[in-house]
Amino acid sequence: SAKAVLVTFSEVAAHRDGDWKTLPFPGGSTRTCDLKKLQNNAQDLLGTGTITPGQYTMIRLNVQSAKIYFDNSSQSATPCAPSIPEPAGASHALNIPSGEVKLNGTFTLTDTAATTVLVDFDGESSIHQNGSNYTMNPVIRLKSVQ
């Protein structure tokens, strides 16, 4: 029943050889996405940049904040941006217990072509209400690597 779910990411990184390689956000030091606008095969860019070719085993998304809005949709023209103004009306903070999301999945990057990693967020399975508290245990999977 939410009209908007704004999640602000502070970092996206890929894991290789025991080390994390951070990917910069386009246009800022954080990236906010309205997860409601990323439905029905909608896509947007989360991180971009050049990292060392090789085999990667995991992606990590660090979450700075998350909030659910019940009365109004966000007015952002795109699902993700450096920032998205909060919609008016009733809202509630979303607690994300770990503050990060790790996506397991092996993929290989080469130095000869750009690679796109597509992830799929299952909002219906991720957000839970317990009384007046809301928790998000993100259910996200690697959908494809191209």
C-alpha cells in the first residue's frame, strides 16, 4: 500500500580477491532510489566506473537511510537520483538491521567490454510491519550480468 519507498545508498562495491572495489555514484556521493518506481522491469543506474578486470563474487550496497511513504508518490522524474525530495503525508522510517545488503553471485569482468549487472528487488517480500515499526530485510537477487 506504499506510494513511495526511498532508499539512500552510501556505497556500492564489488568483491574480488578479499577486497572491495567501490563504484562511484553518478552525480553525487550518495544515490537515492524510489523502489516503487523500479517496478515492472523499470531500470536505473546505481553505480558506474572502471574497476579491475577479474572474477568477482559479491556486490555490497550500503544503506544510509530508508523511508516508506503512504499518502503520495515521489515527484522524481527518474527512479534514482543524487537526491529525491520527500513526498508529503504520512511516512515511517524503515529499519534495515545490518545497514547493508550483500548479493552473492560470481561474475567476470573483462577489460574489453562494459559490463552491466542487473539486480532485482522484491519489495513485497522485503518490507515487514510489526506494530508501528517497519523493517526492511531486502530480498534482492542478481538477475543478469551482460
